[in-house]
Amino acid sequence: MENIIIGGLSGMISRTATAPLELVKIQQQNKFVPYSNVKDVIRKEGLRGLWKGNLSNCVRIFPQMGINYGMYNIAKNIIDKTSIKNDNLKNFLSGSMAGTIAMTAVYPLENIRSRLSLQTNKNHYSGIVDVFKKTPLRTLYYGLRMSIYGYTPYNGLSFMFYENMKKREYNKLVSGGLAGVFAVSFTYPTDLIRRRLQIQGLDPSVPKYNGIVDCVKKIYKYEGIRGFYRGLIPCYIKIFPSLGIQFYMLDFFTHLNV
């Protein structure tokens, strides 16, 4: 329970601090959605619009990061008792197992965050509860398989890189930020694909995809290789402070023994 609270609080603080950067990334990934740019968001919704979807993100990230950090420590204790000796491999496997469980547990909230972030002036939904009312539960699981394919190695790499740099006594904020940049560099296309699958049916402008393979084929056909990396620069700008703050707060709260 202590690890769940530590992970949850760390996730909420880091995501709230970087919410506008996350919004820009999601907009860049889905530029076909009307008014999907910062200028129009500020003009139509004010500065507060830059944090739209953040409440649902915090509702999502608290249990996700709580489960993630809690399961990471449980998995690490289990793996420590095996014959695996390499610390990097231990951290990668522990992070991967934790990421899979955490993502699966809270996935509908991840989907809801994407939908709320891409609407304008609440033209589709009035809030989290409204999304649940209007969206079939099955639809809220669109993109789950792709999310697991991507988030599992991303989470494993994040913990592996961070623990490696922390062991070398690098600055914790920098270590966390670099861990996020390294991890997302390997897994970014999976994030874009899952986002496209998540928002199926949100708006007529959203391309229709019949699963992962169809999504990959159509993105390549109409957008080329560059299409898989839309929003990567905003992602880098966002991921560095986001993961830096997240890992820093994990250590901070852990040493406070909350």
C-alpha cells in the first residue's frame, strides 16, 4: 500500500506539471482532428484548456503508477530469488511485468484521457462519467493490445535505465529524464498507433482502422515512415521533465517513508 501511494502521488505531480506538453504531443499525433493545435485551444478555451483531460489523466495515473511501482518492487523481490544475475535484466523484467499489469488494470481511463484531450469546448463529452455513459466498454479497450506491446518494454527500459544511472550516482532528475527519453526512443511508434486506435469513432475526421495491422498499413500508405513519429519532438520535450519529476518524487516519498 505504501508503494501504491508513493507511485500514485509521484505520477499525479509529474503529469500535472507537464500536462500542456502532453496535450501538444497528442495533438501532433492526431492532427486530422479539428482545432487540434495549441493556438486554437487557447483561443477557444483559454489557458485552462491546456490542462484539459488532466483530471482524467490524474484519475488514471494514480492507480496506474501506484500499481506500477508496487508491482515493480514485488516483481523485483521475486526475480532476485531466481538464477538471473544481471541487474539490468532484472530491472527490465521487473518493470515490464509491472507495466503490463498496470496498463491492463486502468486502460479505459487511458482511452478516456485521449478522448477528452482531443475535443474542443466539451463538444463530445462533458467529463469522465459522460464518456463512460456514451462509449461502449469494449470501445474503451480499443488499442489495449498495442498499448501492452509498447508500454511493457517502455516501462521496463525506463526502470532499467534509471536504476543504472542512479547506481552511478547521477542527478536523479536528470537520470529520470534521460531514462524516459531513451525508453520512448525505442517504443514511440507503438504510442502513436495505440492513440489512433483509442479514438476510433470520436470524430468523423478520425481515420478508420481495422486493428493494428490495418492501422500500420494505412499510416505507412498515407503518411509514410514519418507518420509513425508524429509528435516525437513534443514527446521528447515532455518526457524529460515528466519522467525526471516522477522518478525524483518516487525517491523523495520513499525516503520520507510515507
